Amino acid sequence: MDRIKILDEALWPSVPKDVIAEAERAAKESPVWIARQGNGHIVAMDGPGDPEIATGDILFIAEVAPSQS
């Protein structure tokens, strides 16, 4: 958890463990965000501006820092 900066304490308990693990694996060279999409799904994503992000409101829950090599 030392790589995770929680941005929304209220939503953090609702983040599935597999999404946290996915975000930690994906954050190799750049940060990855855990967010709740407008449709209610909680996902790991590259961040603002990613063309694959679903449209609608996005609430950022946490930022996962790149892994230390």
C-alpha cells in the first residue's frame, strides 16, 4: 500500500481487491488511477485523456505510483 495514494476515502472500501492488484501490476513506468466510471464500474486506468476511458462522470479513487526497480 505504500505505492497507493488514496484520493477518495469514502469510495476506497468499495474497490475490489482484483482492481487494486491490476493497478499495481500496470503501474510499471507511469502512474495508474483507480476510478469509478459513470456507469458505476470501478476500474484501473492509465489516467485522464486515455482514449479507451468510457464517457461520463469519472471519480478518481486512488493513484498507484510506478513500481520501484
